[in-house]
Amino acid sequence: MISWTFLIGPAVGGVIGGLTNKVAIKMLFRPYNPKYIGKIHIPLTPGIIPKEKERIATAIGGVVSENLLSSEVLGRNLLSSDMTEKIGRGLDGFFARMQQEPRSLREFALQYLSPEELQRLTQHAEQDITHTLCAKLTDKAIGDKVAEMVIEQVMERLEQSVLGRLGAAVFELMRDAAKAKLAENINEMLHNNADEMVGGMIHSELNDLLEKPISQLTAGKEALLEQAKGSIMKAYSTLVSDSLPKILATVNIQHVIEERIKEMDMKETEAVIISVMDKELKALVWFGVLLGFIMGFVTSFMNA
């Protein structure tokens, strides 16, 4: 029959082992600040993690930025086949919803923009489009081309009229002078009135566009939507490949992580670490219990 005194050693060893490890875990974090008796600093205060907080923050920031959030790692994951397939499916779903969307483009945009922001965007679009078209229209070559077309039409009409070839031959003598004068008048008219003409037209067209249901705007545009999907995917790939390193360099992930860890008070830091490693820390305590139990058993056996 096993003596109860034989079990006391393992039981005491288990309790001591568990308590020792539990206290050791607590001493990683506690106390948060150094303690003094008078002017004498009490050893092992503050705890190991509060004492080494800045060094730990620097080390974690370096590991995360260089190994977990580096441009190579992020780029590889962001451009993986799984990620691009998910983005492609997301775009397909979005376009399918847009083809059934009954709201107008204005109503849809106001989900994400204030009326003032939408008005500013519309005005900027009007100005940009108007400026581009006016620059094209006021090009001297436009007047020459229009004048040439007009002269050709006049020549055809004269040949078909009662004057016939005689009239066309007479007009041919004045062709160059008429073309030059006509081109000059056309260019002058476009230069003086292009902004007003084009601006009014663009304003009207954009307002009409904003009031149309999205389903109407996308109806029968499957090929165009597929082309838009391809353009978006290409732009995404280019953004990740070319701009991600610059973005990460600008953000400075290491510095952000370091500063965030340094800003956290130790109570918050302790709660985060314990929430992440709760099972492992509890296992460490029970490992101490087991080890103490075994050592107590060996001691009792040797003393028996």
C-alpha cells in the first residue's frame, strides 16, 4: 500500500513548480515601474518586458517590416492567383449588380459623396473636358479641314447645278482665296465662341448622364464592362508592382509599429500578449506542475 507521506513530495513539488512558473510569468510584466526602498532600487523592478520595452518595440518593428510586411511579401500575396481571382470575381459581381441598378448615377454617387463634393467633381470634369475639346477645336488645322470640306461640297453642287462644269471651272479660279478666307472665319468663330458652345453642351450632357439609371447606362455594354475589368486589373497590378514599395517606404512600417508599441501602456501590452499567448502561458504553468511533481516523486523515491 502506498504511503500518503510518499505522495507529499510530488504534490508539494507540483504546487511549487506551478506557482514558480506562474510567478515568473507575472514577473515578465510586473511591476510596471521601478520600485525603491528609500533611494535603493529593488532588483528585478520593473518587470523584464517594461524594462526592455523600447528594445522590444524596435525588434518587433524590424521583424514585421522586413519579414512580414515587406514590399516583396505583400506584393507576392497581393498579386497571387488567389487574390487576383477574388478581385476579378468581385468586379464581375459589381458589374452584374450595376446592370440591375435602378438608381440614377447621381443617386448612386451620393451614397459616397456629399452634394457639394459631387458638384465639385462635376464642375472639374466639365472644365477638363471643355478645355480639351476647345484646345482641339481652336487648332488652326480644324479651320483648314472644315474649309476644304465646304469647298468640296460647293464644287459638287456647282457641277450638278445648271451652271455645270463652267460654274465649277469659274469657282476653281477663286478656290484657294475662298478656302483661306473661309478657314480664317471658321478659326476666328471657334476661337471666340468655342468655350461657350462646348461648355454649354458638356454641362447639358453631364447632367443628363447623372440623371440616367445605371442599369440603362450599362445595358448592352458587356464588352465595354469586360474591357473596364481588364483595365482595372492591369492598373491594380501596376499599382502593386510599381507603387507599393514607394508607399511602404513613405509610411515606414517599422517606425509606425515601434511608436504604437511604445505608446501602449504596460497594462494594455500585458493584456494583448496574454490574449495572444493565453494557452501557451497556461501550458507553461502546467508544465511547471508536471516537472515539480516528477522531481518530488524522484526525491521521495530516493529517500524511501
